[in-house]
Amino acid sequence: MLTGAGISAESGLPTFRGADGIWKSLRPEEMASVDGFSRDPATCWAWYQHRRRAYHAAEPNAGHLALAEIARRVADFTLITQNVDRLHQRAGNSAVIELHGNAIENHCFRCGEPAGAVSAESDDLVPCSHCGGWLRPSVVWFGEMLPVDALEKAAQAARSATVFLSIGTSAQVYPAAQLPVLAHHRGATLIEINPEPTSITHLARHHFRAPSGTVLPQIVAALPGA
Ligand code: OAD
């Protein structure tokens, strides 16, 4: 299954394209791109530190917890996420394919050396211990390649799925948005959970037009042996 920002909405984290979405007030290429960071690393870093504080303060919601339960109960389960907040892992999903990286860890903008997590308290830029360049969050920015390994595993899971759930994503950002389409074309039953219709709704066998924090616990309750 594929998740997007909508699954974390009920944890109080804003989505990107909703009415109060992050990209309504900010231009993505200014905050989430190599050019944006090169032009103004301090502003870009401070924005990610602000988001990290929100991620740390947020708790996994009923939708995240239900997905962790589904992973325990369903054999051959793959969770692919576009989210960078690590709430799936905090809910108990250990094997998560992070297509867009994660906002908790960092690496050096100059030399690429991994740097792990840093305190989110200060907005001050942090130098790389290796080369002195600035650290950047380990998210995939606009114009950057997705991690090849993650994308291959995700495509393989989509190709071989019998059921594919698309949850809380507007399905507008590629190549992630291609995964439910690929699964559908390979014969999977596509199920969408989203209060709004999206570009893939017409392909879905079922569209649960409600919040994932409501629908996913109901799916858990309907699993055999529940
Ligand atoms: P979007 O903000 O584009 O879409 C969020 C979706 O969640 C919308 O379709 C909402 O209708 C839906 N939604 C809102 N509340 C929900 C709820 N409680 N339950 C279920 N669905 C709900 O977010 P993404 O599709 O994740 O990329 O965006 C994809 C990528 O665009 C992000 O990973 C990010 C962004 O630019 C990068 O930063 C690389």
C-alpha cells in the first residue's frame, strides 16, 4: 500500500495541497530544492527545523496504528510511504519503504556524508563534522532522484500486489503516483481511502470517502480472526 500526507493529517500535520496545505503559502522550489538551499540555506534549514518540531510533537493516529496491526496480521504486506515524518515507524511498522526519504536524519549538502539526527531545538545551521559544509535534511527535494533501491522495491511490490491501498495521497507527484496505476494494470484490486476524489479514483474498485483514521481501524476489525 501507498500512503501520503493525508494519513498524518489526523495527527495534526498539514498536508501539502489541501486548503491549508504547505504549498499554498510556500513555493516548493524555494524550500524543497537544491537551488532553494543553495540560495538561502539558513531559511531552508530553519523551515525544516520548524517542521521537525511538529513531527516530534505529533503522535501516530488511529490510521497509523491500524496499518501497523495490518502488517502484523497480513502475510506479504508492503508499506510504501511518501511521508517523511516517521510516524509509521513510531506506530510500529518496521519495514517501511520511504520513497521521499525522511526529515529526521541529515546528510552533508556538500560532501554527502550521512549525519543522522540532530536536535530540532535550534534553527541554527549545523556544520558537517567531516568537511564543514552545511547539513541538510535527508528528504528527496524537487528535481532530485528518488532512492533507487526504494523505488525498485516499491515498483516490485506494486507489480505483484493482489490488493493495493492508496491512502491519503492526492496522487499528483510522480513516480509515487504511478504505483497504484501500475498495480491496477497488473490486476490488483485498487482501494482508495481519501475524503476527496483524486486522479486515480476512477481506477479504484472501492473508494472509501472518509478519513483514514476512521476507515483503517474498520478494516482491521474486519480482518479474519479479529
Ligand atoms: P497531498 O497534500 O498532495 O495530498 C494529501 C491527500 O490527503 C489529499 O488528497 C487529501 O484529500 C487527503 N487527506 C486529507 N486528510 C485526510 C485524512 N484524514 N485521511 C485520508 N486522506 C486525507 O500529499 P501527498 O499526496 O502525500 O513530496 O503529496 C505527495 C508529495 O508532494 C509529498 O511527499 C511531498 C509533496 O511535495 C516531497 O516533498 C518530495
